Amino acid sequence: MTEFSSRCAIVTGAASGIGRATASGLAARGARVGIVDRNAEGVASVCRVIAACGGIAMPLIADLRNT
């Protein structure tokens, strides 16, 4: 059993940078991760990487900016 195997996380800004690293780290520790970003291609890329490593990721395309 891994550290976060019974946990779910939602990471915003997960298509790149710190968000991507956070999402990948949580998935590597066993969490199921919601990958949220407005960049659909980036979200798909992160989800593929997590799935290739045996993790579970849900793509969520959303623009959470307060405009």
C-alpha cells in the first residue's frame, strides 16, 4: 500500500510547471488525481504520463481565472 492509495486529489494548473509536478508526485504515491487546466493538450499529456506509470488520472478542462 502506498502513502496516498485511499486518497483523491484535484490539482489546478496541472498541465505544466509546479502543478504538473504536484499531480505526478501525488499519483506516484498512489492518489487518484483530477488534472485541471485550461490547456487541453497539456492535461492529456499529464494524464498519459500518469497512466503509463500505473496511476489513475481524470482530465478536467476548465479555466479557473477570475476575469
